[in-house]
Amino acid sequence: MAQSKAFLSPYTAEKDKHCFICCNEIKRSEKPQRIGEKGYESFKISAEEWSQIDVPVHDIKHRFTEVYGRLECLESDNREINVHANCRVHFRNNVERYKKNYGLKDKTVDESHEHETEATADSAESPKKKALRSQTDSLSSKYICFICNLKRDIDNNSYNEGGLTRCATQLTADKLMNRMELFLKTKSSRFYSAAKRLNILLSGQSHDIFAVDIYYHQSCYIKYALKPATQEEITQNNKKVEEEVLDAFLYKVKTQIIRDKNAFLLNELLLDVKIFSEEHGLETPALSDTRSLKRFLTAKLKDDVVFYPSGKFLIVHSPEINPCEYSLATLRGSGLRDEDLSKSFGRMIRRKLNAKKKTEMELPLSPEEFLSMLDEGPLPEIYNAIYYSMHDNGKKNEYGYVITSRVKATKIWSLASDWETLMTGSPSPKQAIMGLVLHRITGKNTSYFTYYYMASYNITTDLSSA
């Protein structure tokens, strides 16, 4: 029951975990501010002023206009109000600026409605009754198709008969979200306004699509989510993605070549463009050949880069560096992000190993300790990195290791164990097993290999009797 309340309303969460102003969660690293008795009156005055400002829904400060209504719902003996420090500053200091920008709400409609209510009440000789939130008619505005944004006579029919239905499955939500992202990038699309309405609904108090009242007609849903996008929409979307790819690529070129004075082969830069395009979901690369890439770099960077021919290759470098300083052999296979990815992967492995905190073992081991050591495998990230260097994809088991054949798994396991031992300095199960196998094959207690293994970990043993 507690989960359903938190799911349906952001205000039913625990008071000390959510900001009363923005309704977002107050994280543990953030120190909340409590509105005391002295500051409550000034806080309430500011809330009343905010409630009168006509702040549009898409503005993030629209939530400030709802604070006064929530204050009235609080019990007088339970006024524990916690807020973010920055929210309280904006709430106190930005009132006048928002009044100037957006002005006050138009009260003529509300006043005429009040007069009509009073006249009806007088004619019926009934006492005035203050309308509660559950008695207002504003809730009916939620039950409207966000795509066509129209009320129809068949809205109350079943979904198959043309009526409204609410988004309730993950598959439907994914389709709506994917189309929203597509139509928002294409302003000429006829569904741009519908995508904008959905985006506004999801940018309010509830960011979960299932916590927002998203209704649609069957016919509208088919046209919006199921009907294939037009060629114009696809073309415009691909064009925008291509611009994002080229901007990201150009930034890396400026950083690596112009600033850091590195050099790259033109065909390697073309491979980087293809990788950027794949990561952004483009079926065809933003640039398909070295000629178009050279024209693109010349048009964007002009004299900031120079092309130096070396055999059948072209070296792209800074004009401040002599191209003879670069070795063609070292430039082959070098990409714009290779060094960044290598450093990032190395930092990730060190962080994982530090978190693993592999303890030093004390030899000799008991049979139980030795068997428990055999059950502990190498770091899954190292194991999977070796696997992905051979294959593009794979399925992981419940322990986080990619599933493969027993032969390959044994070889990868061995390499990953050596890698981890090199970094931690702790003996691995592989080395212990190798010593036992050699002992069984040779029939001797010591050999060159076991001596090397024992000496590597400063094991003092009297070998004079060997």
C-alpha cells in the first residue's frame, strides 16, 4: 500500500526525503533546510505570491506556484517542511522577476464562476460549501488524447471501439518514447506538437510515464507509434544525427591534433568517423571516403591542419610540427580515442581491484582454504575484455562472466588470472594448480618451476635436501 501511494503521488513520500518546493528527493550528500516557526510566515507569504504568478507549465519554476496549495493541506500541528538550500534561495529571491516576466493569473474567469455559484446557491437557499479538490471539474481534463488533443463523443467507449486507454505496458511506453524523440527533432512533422505535449507531461512533477495520465485513441496511437515514419522525417532525423557525429569528431580532432600536436593517418580518422556514426545509430557513416573527409577538415579547420603524403597514406598533423618526426609505423592503427579508452579502462580495472581487496594468503594452506581459493575467479571485467577482443557480443552467466566454450573459457581464465596477479601481486589459483600438476608429472617435491613460484612470493624453504 505504501508503494502505491508513492507511485501515484510525489507528495506522499517521507517528508525528510523530498524537497517541499521542487518535490525532488533530497540526497544524503545534500543537507536539507528545515522551515522553522520564525521563517514559516515569510515562507507562506512567498508561496502565496508565487501562486498568483502565471508561470507556464514547461518552466521548471512552475512547481513553485503549487507550494501554497500544499501548505494549506498541511496540518497545523505537523509543519515539518524540509527544502533544498538552493530551492529556498530561488523561492525567496525570484518572485519579482517572474512577476515581471509572466505577470499575474487572469482572475476574471474565476470571479465570474464564483458569482454564478453564489447566485445558484442563493436561489436554492442552500448554505455555501467550499469545493474540495475531489469535487472540482479540472480532473476531467486529464482524460484526453495527447496525440489529437481533442474530446470526442466516443471517449467513454472501449478501446477497440475508438475510446481512450491509458499507457500501461512497457512495450507501449518504449514506442511512445522513441517516437517522441524522433518527432521532437523534426519540427515539420505533423506529430511534433503531440511529441511536445508528451515531453511537457513527462517534465513535470512525475518523470515516470506510468505515473502520468497518458491517454490516447486507438486510431491516434496507430498513426503516431505504429505507422512508419515518412521519408522526410527519417531524412531530417539522420541529418541532425550526422551533424552531432561530425561535431563530436571535429572536437576530438581539435583536441588531439591542434592542441596536443598529435598526428593521425587520414584513413584512421575515417574509421573514427564510422565508429562515431555506429555509436549514434547511423546505418551509413556521416563521411564515407577519405576525399570527403579531407574536404570536411579543410573547410572546418583551414590552415590549422596540414596533410603530408607518405607513400599511399596521408598524415594529418599540426603545421607547427615537422611531419618527419612522426613514424608511419606508429601511426597505423592509432585512433582519436584509443589513448582515452585505454586510460579509462585501466582506471576502471584499478578501481575494481581496490574494491575487491584481495587479501594476502598465508602458506601453507589447509585443504578447505585451498578449495575456497579455487572457487574465486579473476575479475569479470578483465575476463570479459579478453573475450570481447575476439567477439563482438556474448551472453553473461549469473556470475558476470561471458559464456563461451570450455576450451576458450579455460584459456581466457588463465590470461585474466595472470593479469590480475600482475596488478595485485597476490598468487592466483592457476599458479597453485600449475605447481601441483608439475609435481604430479615430475614426481618430485621441487623443480625449477615450483622454486620460481615459491621464490616469487618470498616463501623461505630449505631446498638443500632436494
